[in-house]
Amino acid sequence: MYPNRIIANRTLALVFMLLVCGSAAIGYSQKRVPPIEVPFEFVANQIIVQVKIAGNGPYSMLLDTDTDPSAIDIAIARELGLGLDSRRFPASGGGTEANLVQLTRLPTVELGGMIAKDVPAGAIDLTKLAAKLERPIHGVLGYSFLRDRIIQIDYPNSKIRFFTEFPYAGIQNQPNTVNKIAMPFRYDDGVLIDSVFINGQKLKATLDTGSSETFALTPEAVAILGLDEEAQNATVEKAVGYNGEYESKSGLLKSVRIGRLSVDSAPAALWAAGTGHDKKKFQVNIGNGFFKDYLLTFDFHGKMVVFESVD
């Protein structure tokens, strides 16, 4: 009887040791990995990062959630000896000219400690975009680079962070507050959300980190909101997209609501027909002019975006 008790006690002790060690191992495996942090320049409401392509560079590139695939200036693509598809396709985006794209792949993209391999890209002439910003722009990091990543843009501190785990775990089950809101999105030629109200009218929006605007309305949205006369009489401004220069009208929106975030008397660009913004899958473009006061976190794998006020 006693020997059996000793064996049983030893067995219990062994089980206890395994549980303790197992718990320690689980705790260690669940320890959060620090994010990779990269600085950026904020120039004319555009995010510019320094990137190495195939070990060369650095090159100045924009960060744009509304571009897919990523892009590289055609001259840099040739300089690097990248293979270019012989076919040429018209670029989509703002502008009244025709800018052609050749498909290619970036062997490696190095952004700080973040390294991506074999990234699809379009080789395109970016000289007019660079001229508008008055500095060289060698490419654009778009969805083909961002997909399946968790990225946080800290506008107030000019930092980009890449996380291995979503830093707001469980937030989708918590009520939104004025300082922090989370909402699901879908990706369809842009980060699309449905819960945007302009002047009380529900519209679809794209969250566009490649836009310097605060808000911009497509021709469809201008018509829906009955702003045609205002757009016709508004001040004309010059803008540049992938397809060159185009005219944009300057307007003012009575109210904008995104979840529990609300803005009154918000400036907006009113896009005219024929400027590359027709037949979009959204009616409202939300850009860096609005984002710049927030921590903006995209979980591209889980399709969740979080706005967090840093006030």
C-alpha cells in the first residue's frame, strides 16, 4: 500500500511540474513581440518613408492604402534591372492624362527592420507626383506590401509601427468611445467602410493614406448630397494623381460622422466628372488631413481599423 502511495505522490508531483513548466512555456510564447518602429516624414500631408529595394537605396516612397499593387518609378525599375512585363496598362487614379503601367516585382523591400520579399508592383512614371511635392518620389508602398500586416501610423509622433499581434485585442467586443473607435473594413481597391455620414447621408468611404485631403467627394457623392451648384461656384484648386494634373473644387461639409467621431464645417475637395474619380466603389475619400490627429491602426489580416485620439 505504501509503495503505491509513494508512486502516486511522485506522479502527482510530476504532473504539477509539467503544469508549471507548461504554463511558463505558454506564457513565454504569448509574450508580445515589440513592434518594428520606423520614422516617417510628413510632407504636404503625405507619408514619406525611406526604403531599400533589392538592397539598393534608400528610396523615398509614399505609404498608400489606396494603391494596389505597390508602385515604383519606371526609371528606378530600369536602373535596378527589374523585369518588366511587356504589356502596358492604363493607371487608375486622379488626373486627366494617360499614364501607363508595366507590372514587375520587387525582390526585397526593406523598411527599417521590416523586410518583405517578392512584392508585386507597377512600374510607372512618378515625375509629376514628385514635382507636386517638390522632392523625389521613387515609389509607393501599397496594398501588395501591406496585405496581411498589422500597421499603426502614429501621426503626432511621425512613427510607423509593424505589429505581429493586433495591439487592441478584443476591442471589437467593446463599446466605442469618443477617443477610440474600432470598425471593420473590407478591401476592394481600397480600405472601404460603410459607417460614414456626410450631412446626415450615409455613404461609403475609403480610408486613403495616400491622400493629402481631409475629405473628398466623388462626382456621385456631390450629386447625392445636392452639392452640384456649390461645386460649380467653388474655388478651383490644382491637384496631381497618377494620371497627372486635374482640377478640384474646394467645398465645406456641414457635418461628418464616422462612428462616434464627428466633425462640423469640414473642408472637402469636390471632384468633378472626368478627373479620374468616376465609377468608384466609394463616394467619400478620407485622407491624411483627417488622420493626422490620430493613431491609426490597420489590421489587414483581421480587417479591422482603430482610430485612437492622442489628446
